[in-house]
Amino acid sequence: MKTHQQPDAYTSPWSPAVLVRKVLWGVVWLTLFRPTPKFFRGWRIFLLRLFGARISGHVFVSQSCRVHMPWNLVMEDRACLGPHSEVYNLGPVTLRARCTVAQHVYLCAGTHDLSTARLPLVTAPIEVSEDVFIGARALLLPNVVIGPGAVIGAGSVVTKSMPEWMICAGNPCKPIKARVFDRKA
């Protein structure tokens, strides 16, 4: 995990340049990204790339999706960010090929160190591997890797990495059973 050292709980861990970038992105998201119709997918991808997102292939990002720091986002071919999903990517968030992040999912790559009164910001990556499906209203916390082919059930709270090709659910999220997957269908 990467810790941003803050002198106190009230001082930003971000440089002035990053703060300006965040404000600019916020204005662009509000005025040019958010109000677009669904079929303006290419425009939204262009805006994310303009702000540093690394996107390859054909991806889908809903107009109601909220990405906080595009420069910390990687999306591979056919990755999907569904309606009202939120990518709180203070740290890197990687969405591998063919993964689906359903509606109202929250990917949270930042937290605070609660063991000290200063409450310094702590960021860590989130990686969602190939062929993963994350159900509605799931929450993924920092330093989590979802293994290839895994399913995360709706409303799950993922506090640690989940194994590949398993159906996982609950609070805290746990593997339940193997995922049977027909690659030909």
C-alpha cells in the first residue's frame, strides 16, 4: 500500500498540479461527459483518454458513471462501467478485458490510516481481472484483486482478493462455489 504523508488531517495530500487537474476534470465531467446520451460512448472515451485514462479496444462507460481521477484508470477491450458506478480511483484501478462492473458498484482505491490521529490518506490498487462480473451495489476496497472469471454477488463488500472462477458474495465477501462458464456460448 502507498501512504500519502499529510502533515495533518486538514491538508491535501495532492500537489497543486493534481488539484488543478481534478478541478478541470470535474468541470469536464459535469458539462461534457455526464449530460451525453448513451450512444455518445466514443465521446466519453475520448474525454477519459484526454485526461490520461489508458483505454484499449472497445469499452463501455455509462454517462452516469463517475470516475474521479481518469489518469489512474486502465480499461481493456470490452470492459464495462455500468450506470451510476463510481470509480474512486485515488490509486490505480485496472479493469481487464471483458469484465463488467454493474450499476451502482463502488470501486474505492483510497482510505485512511485509522491507527494515527493524523489520519493520513492510504491508497492501493484495485484490479478486476478478465471475464469478471461484479453485481449491482457491490463495494470493492483498496488492495483487492478479483481473479479471472470470478463473479461478485450484488451488494457484496469485498475487503480482500477473491479467487479465479468462483462465485463470491456476502459482507464480507467470500467464495461460495465454482463458476461454470461456457466459453462457446
